[in-house]
Amino acid sequence: MENTLFEKAPVPKAYMTLALPVVLSMMVSLVYNMVDTWFIALTGVTELVAGTSLVAPIFTMLIAFGDIFGLGGSSLISRLFGERRYEEAKQISAFCYWIAIAFGLVVSAVLLLFRQPILHALGADSTTIVYANGYYSWIALGAVTVILSFVPSNILRTEGLAKQAMAGSIIGSAANMILDPIFIFGLNQGAAGAAIATVLGNLLADCYYTYAMVKHGKNLSVSIRDVRLSGKLPSAAQIRQILAIGIPASVTNLMQSFMLLMTNKALLPYGTDKVAALGIAMKVNMITVLIPVGFAFGGQPLVGYNYGAGNRKRLSDILRFAYGFLAAATLIMAAVICIFAPSLIRFFMNDPEIIRNGAMMLRFQQAGLVFMAVTLVSTCVCQSVGNAGGALALSLGRQGVIYIIVLTILSAVFGFTGILASQAVSDLLTAVLAVVIIVKGGYLKK
């Protein structure tokens, strides 16, 4: 256990040591998502691009389920490490690993059983149903591989093993990029081929993560025998702590699925090309989303450890650094993306209408980026210290309750433009809520 890193290293150095590997893994995931979208767009079939875009909320939902046990478990484990309760931390890591596998199998069964009604609820129609169904079916079959990958990748970082967590992400994404053209074009599987490549990439990442937990995790475990400590399962209180943080973390991604679903449905009356343009714009927008996500949540073990250890001065220093750094970084990234928006959209699909609409959508998304950064850091703090109420409020806000209220009002008043502006306005309002929660919690006090 690298106590020096968590307790004594200068805050910028400690924060970056933990966060940079997460950011790099996010960048690899970003490249994969870009390449995945590029290969799909190379088919030149707008309905295929739209069909896979409509199923995107399902993939986001699987990430959300993984976060229940990944972020919920890592939050508790970080605090246990800070309190020097290592045996309990090992038990929790094993419990989260195996419960994620069991939960993933149940999710696969449900998704396959209710495939048709779910596809129609996502907005698939006669022009997109074939493509959406092909992508959906394989993602549903491999749900467990996606859900599981977010458990050890988060838990490894609680012991300072950020490089190992990054390596797993690189392995999975690299395999995905290699397999994409093979399945999409070589084996003529189209949208289904992209999903098959995704599932196989996640499976390889899971295998590496498991190896890393066994090989490098001194106080971590994937052994089913370690789920019991002195013959007992994790206490009801510990399970509640995992769920109290994991569920709000999951809600964050579920709300993203909800936001995509609601936005897609709002855009459908304006044409399938608008949905396709949004799908591409959202992929490009990941450039400026995944990087701050990596920096915000990469420092989570550091926040949780020092909170558990009762070191409030160091905790305050960590948070002040995180807020300042991310605010500056997101302002610069937003400016760059806005300047090159048309070129970025054109990279994926050289259609004048999609370029025009996609660039406009992308610029609207950048307008609220700095406010999103404030919300991200604040959400990370709430999850790390066990503030379930604050975490849930922020998770339900930005892309949930606040977003749907803003979307309803702005779309009714401003139509198409109002739909595009909804996320930026939601980001601003949620950032205000985040500041209130952090100030009220006194986390910045030394």
C-alpha cells in the first residue's frame, strides 16, 4: 500500500500520479470510440449510424451498472485503507467482483427477453430496426463483460495501481479497434460486428484486470473464498455503504442514457439525419468529457483515503487543486473544439447537412463544459466521502431532473435550437447546486 503517495507526497504530484493513468486510459477509450464511429460511418448508411446511435443508451446503462460495484466498492475500500482495515478491504473487493458477474448475467437475460419492446422504446422504427437490433443483440449477450470491467478497473486504483488499471483499458480498446474492421467489413457483420468487437475487447480487458488483481493487489482479491471474512459475508452496513455511493454513481450514467434517449426522441421529428448528426457530435464531445472525467475521478482514491484518515487539511488542498486545474483545462479544450468543430464532424461523415448540424450541436455542448467540470469534481467528492445524498442529487440533476425540465421548456420555446442548448443550461444549474453541496458539507475547510 503506497501510504507515502496518499499521505505525504505534494498534492499536485499525488493527484497526477493517480489521475494521469486514468486520463490516458480515457484517451485510449476515446480513440476507440472515435475509430468505432468512423468504421460505422464508413458504411455510408445513415440509417445504420442512426440505429447504433439509438442503442447507445443501453451501453451507457451497462457502464452505469458497473459503477454500482466499481465506484461504490472503491469508495468504501479507499476509506477502509485510510482507517487501516485491510482485511475488510480485501473482502469488499472480492464481494464486488463476484456480485458484478452475477448481476451482469441477470442483466443479459432481461435485455434479451425484452429485446423488441426495449428497441421500440429507444425509438427504433422500420428504417433503423434491423441495424439497431443487430447492435443491441450482441451488446445484450456480452453485458457481463462490460459491467465487470468497471469493477477491478476502479478498485485497482484504491491501492495506487493506476498503471495496471490503465493497461487493462488499453488492452480492451486496442483489441476493439483491431476487431472492428474485421467484423464490420471483413465478415460483413455491419452494426452487429461493431458490437461483437466491443464485447470481445471488454472480455480481454476483464482477463487482464483479474490477473492484475491477483498479481499486484496486496490487499485486494478476486477469490470467491475471500467474500467471507471469518466465515461471514460483508455486513449489511457495508453493503449499504457500497450501494449508497454506487447507486448515485450509477444514476449518473443512467441519466446520460436517459438524456440521450430524450434528446434522440426530441430530434426525431426533425429527421433521421439530425439523430445521426447528434450521434457523431456526442462521440466527438467525448474528447472534452472523458478527459475531465479522468482527472476528476482519477483523484478519487486520494480523496477517500484522506477523508477516512481524518486529514482535513490535505483533503482541502486536494479539492482546491482539482477545481482550479479542471476549470482551466476545460475552458481551453472547449475553445479548441469550437474552432475545429466542422472538421471534426467531417472526419466521420462528409455529408454537408450532418456537418452543419453536427458542428452546431458540438458547439452548444461545449458551452457548459466548465460548469460540468465543477459538477464532476463535486460528485467525486461526495462519492469518496460517503455523502450519498449529495452524490444522488448531482447524479439526478445534470442529465436527469434538471435536464428534462430545461429540455421541455427550451424545446417548447425555441424549438430545435432549444433542444441543442438544453445541456449547457443544465450544466450551469447543476454546477450551482454542486457549489451549495460542497460549501454546506465543509469539505474545503482546513
